Amino acid sequence: MSKRDELIAKYAEDLKDKCGMTADMDLLTKVTIGCGPSIYNRDASTVSGSDEKELETVKNNFIKKKLGVNDDAKATAALNSVMDTYGKSNRTKYRAVIYYMLTKELNKESVY
């Protein structure tokens, strides 16, 4: 099992345990691959839910640029919903899991 496959399995477990969701493994794999090498970097592989600057970066670089959602209110609402689902008190929020949940939340599976 490759390092990436191990991480995808960990992300699927995170979705199940912390978010109560069963992962669409095909989509989760595509989203994880889309994250590129950042999944292997401890700092870059996670998102700080309390850092407004980081959340703004996720909104601008992923929701708007990657998913093509230009409605700022819709992007903010989706990001807040995902962060609430993942749990504000949960310290480790994986970037790939957040991106997966945002893709599902905004019905943008077709991007992948």
C-alpha cells in the first residue's frame, strides 16, 4: 500500500468518525490527488479552522478558482457549514477532507 493510499484510507476514516459521512472513495481519491504534494507535508496537509486568513485562502483558491463558485456568500456559507460539520474543536482538520466535503456541499463533483 502506497503512502497516498494510506492517507486516503485515513481521510475516509476521518470522514466516517468525525463527520458521520461515508466517503465516495473515487471522489476522495481524485480530491486527494488534486491536493498534490501538500498531503505529505504535516503543516500543509491540515487547515486551521480558527485562522481567518487560512480560511480565506481556502475560499479563494479552492472554492472560487478550482470549483468555480464566484458567489462570495455561497462560498462562505459552504465553508462555514463544512467547518461546523468537521467540528470547530477538532484540532486536526485534513485539507483533503475539507476539499472533499466542500466539493460535495457545493455539488461540484463534475470538476473532478
